[in-house]
Amino acid sequence: MFDTLSDKLESVFKKLRGQGVMTEDNVKEALREVRLALLEADVNFKVVKDFIERVREKAVGTLVLQSLSPGQQVVKIVHDELVALMGGGEDNSLDLAAKPPVSIMMVGLQGAGKTTSCGKLAKLLKSQRRKPLLVPADIYRPAAIEQLKILGRQLSIEVFDSQADQKPVDICSKALKYAQLSGFDTVIFDTAGRHQIDDYLMDELVQIREAAEPREILFVADAMTGQEAVNVAAGFDERLGITGVVLTKLDGDAKGGAALSIKAVTGKPVKFVGLGEKLDALEVFHADRLVSRILG
Ligand code: GDP
């Protein structure tokens, strides 16, 4: 992932670093190449436009200062602005500091990696000495409940015994009561996905939100779907008010546009990234580390 973007930016940076004297035209030319590289990586058009404008202003500012290595300065500005674009420096940790049990609701389109991410997140929380309960609330995809039960068995984490003939909102209310009575401190709700946003799904999610009273509503986004993931995230946020994003399949060969745009478009931070199908392949997201990976 990010290979093409990395290569392109590296060649721009190489030219920049070699430049002893720089003019506004040099900056413009370099930023034109950065802009193209970002667009080719499928970064949202408006995000790219604003980003380049911010970098340009700062870069031209450094020219006025006549520093010794202007090219290097511009490289640093691009680096820092990329980190800022992805929410670097902000607190991206889960907000679980409430009276237990604390609810986390996972939402997103079918196939994005919701169920897998529920398992991964439960495992991560268990390793932090929390006691999570997994709740399957997807009654539409026949295998979804069983899939989560299998994950739970692999992880030795309890899965609420949801039945496919129950209403999802009833499952969630019952599961929350069960968690209260049984001493679980965290409840992770795996909700149904669709191939696209539809009113029925959204209404159901709003009802579940009322019943589950989540501290976190995490939108699970498939990085491979690029701009589509960003648009759908914005749609879910508008209807449901998400608190963060789990960006899955970053181990694949997606161009990276989703990772670079989703925070800027939705205003909601990426909190975790999925880096494989295995249950330990979930990491807390660090914008600076991702940028270091992109920029080499
Ligand atoms: P759901 O429909 O949103 O619940 O999606 P699933 O959790 O069933 O995942 C769909 C597919 O994506 C499965 O084959 C998962 O193994 C795979 N998957 C989920 N997360 C990742 C990830 O981070 N990397 C890769 N390579 N595959 C993933």
C-alpha cells in the first residue's frame, strides 16, 4: 500500500532537497507534483486543494526567511501537514472512561470487516485487562451470528447468545442488561451492514444507538474502496454521529486515498487500522507513523 504515492513524493522531495536557492516558482512546481501524486492516490479533490493551499502559504513564508536549506524546509512542511491532515497530535484513544459496562457500536457496509474488527478489538481490550462481551446484532446475514460466536471461541471471549428471530434492538437491550448483571465492563455490538446506505438500516442503527447508549460508534471502512469509503463514512456520520473510524485492509494494495481523506472529510479520527485477516492484526492509529511509512 502507498507504494506509488511514496515513490512519487520521494522523487519530488529529492529534487527539493537538492535545491540551494528557491523561488516561488520552484515551490509552485513542486507542489503541482505533490498535488498530482495525491490525486492519483485517490485523495479527495477538495482535501487535496486545501492541503496544497496550506502548504503553499507556509512554504512561501519560509522563502521570505531565506533559510539555508529551503528545499528541506518545504519537505518538512509537507510532512507536518500530512500528519495534521490525518489528525496527528490529537487524542485518538477510545473513550471508555464511564460507568461500566461501556458500549461500543460497530457500524459500516457489508464486507468492510466489521465482524472481524469486533473480534480484534475485543482481543485488544482483553489484553488491556478489560472484560468485553461481544454482541452479534446482524440478523440478516445468516452466518454473521455464527461467525462472531466462532471468533469468540477462538479468543475465549463470551459472545451473547443472539437469535436470528429476535429484533436487533431487542437483542441489544437484553445484551446490555446481561452485561450489567454479569460483570462485563465493555460491550461490543456488531451491527448489520448493507451494500449501500439505506433508510431501513439507518433507522435500525438509530434504534440500536438508543438502546445501547454507546460511548463510541466506530465506522468500519474498507481502505480498498477509496473515495467510496470516505463518502459512506460521511453518510453514516450525518445520520448516526460516529465517534471514529476503523480503517481495515491497509495491508492490501489500496492507493491510500481513504486513509488520507477520511479525517479531513468527516472530522472524525481514524482510531484503529486493520492490517490483516488475523485477530491480532489491529493497531491503534498513529498519523505520524503512517506518514513516516509513506515518506520513507
Ligand atoms: P463484515 O461484513 O463487515 O462483518 O466483514 P467481515 O468481518 O466478515 O470481513 C470481510 C472480509 O474481510 C473477511 O474475509 C475478513 O477476513 C477480511 N478482513 C477484515 N479486516 C481485514 C484486514 O484488515 N485486512 C485484510 N486483508 N482482510 C480483512
